[in-house]
Amino acid sequence: MAAVGRAGTRDAGDSGDAGSTGDAGGSGGGKAAGGRAGGARAYRGDGITVSFDARVCRHAAECVHGLPAVFDTARRPWIMPDAAEPGVIAEVVRRCPTGALAYRLADGGREAPDRPTTVRRTADGRLLVRGELRVTDASGEVRESPRAMLCGCGRSAEPPYCDRSGECGAQAG
């Protein structure tokens, strides 16, 4: 069970949720703060709630490089939503290519999906998709997110998401 940390933040509790191992982790069910079902964990601050879904994180590290005072995988809880202004945190969350991070502002505002939907193929072949997305995985689970990183080579063990096991993710850093 997650512990409540400083500023009402829920501690991920294990390294699988910290974004450092790729383990599934997660809360084991229920609706997350970001509106997603499944393994997302909510980290509540005064002005923003950040949720993290370890199942789709591929460690692009946009969060830890973009705002290390908020996102630090060596610390528990690893997300401290009161360590920066909510608008700055929201901007860094939007950099996450996989959609593993999401946010809800205290006033109820959330990330608006890109319109029109965009698809960008990276040099190594991954497909970075932004928009109003409903992605169905191999097990039939539907995930709604404004961002996703999809496999472009067809060799992912977690289709349609790129898990970096095939040619299109092997060179990604």
C-alpha cells in the first residue's frame, strides 16, 4: 500500500514505480488521478497532481532531465509535485513521449490533446503519436492518453507500444 508522504504525496513504495527498472509496479487497479485505469499512481501536491503509469514508461528521462527537483528516481516519493510551480511541472510532463506521466491541475485542468493528431517517426523507427488517442493493446485493454510511443518495427513484446526490444527501439537513448 502506498504511504502518504510530504504535501499529501503518495509514495510509490517500490522501485518498480520509480521509473528506474521497467517493472510493472503500479497500484494494481482502479482509476488513477490522470483518468487512466490500471497501474497509474497519483502524486498529489497543492497545485497539481501528477500520475505515473510504469507499464508504459520507457525511460526517455524527459522528466528527470527536465525538472530534477520534482522527478528524482533516487528518492521516495520520486515525484514531489510541490517542488516547482504547477505550470512548469505540466510543461515537463507534456514532454514525456510515452504518456506514462499525466497531470491534473488543482482547478481541474488537464492536458488538452493535440489537434489534429500527429504521428512522428523517429530516426530509429519509433512512432511518437500525440492527439486524442485510444490505443488497444494485445490483451484488448484500451488506454486513453494524449501521447504514446508505438512500435514501428513490429517486434515489440508489448504491441502496439514500443518496448525498445526491436530494431526501432534498440538505438533509442
